[in-house]
Amino acid sequence: MSNETIIQFSEQKPFIQFVMVTVDGREFPVKHPEQAMFGIRGETVLYFHADHTLEVIESRLIVSLRTLQDAEFPSFGG
């Protein structure tokens, strides 16, 4: 998954909660925009767990993003 896509999800306004899924199937729910931040070059995601621990994830290992709440379905003009 591209870094740009992950950043778009985390910076969208209004913020929509989402889950990052890694290649090994682990899920990281992002319920607040500051729960996932990006390293200087965007190659890593700094993920803050609910128990206040920090995990560094290589962004290239994230294979899927899924919203946790209703998202607007894009209109394609038809």
C-alpha cells in the first residue's frame, strides 16, 4: 500500500476511524488521528496502542485499510 494512501486516511477531514491490516493479518485500529503518525520519510508508521505502548510498523507491510464507521460512497455522476 502506498504511503500516500495511508496518510490520506489518517488526515481526512472529518476524520473517519479505520483499521490498518498488515501482511501477517494483524489489525491496528486507528480511532483518533494522532494514534498513527508517520516517520520522517514516511517509511514507518508510529502506532500508539490503547495501553499507551508504541509500535513502529513498516508502512510497506500494511496491505489493507478498512473504515470502522460509515463512509461516504463516492458519487460517479450517474
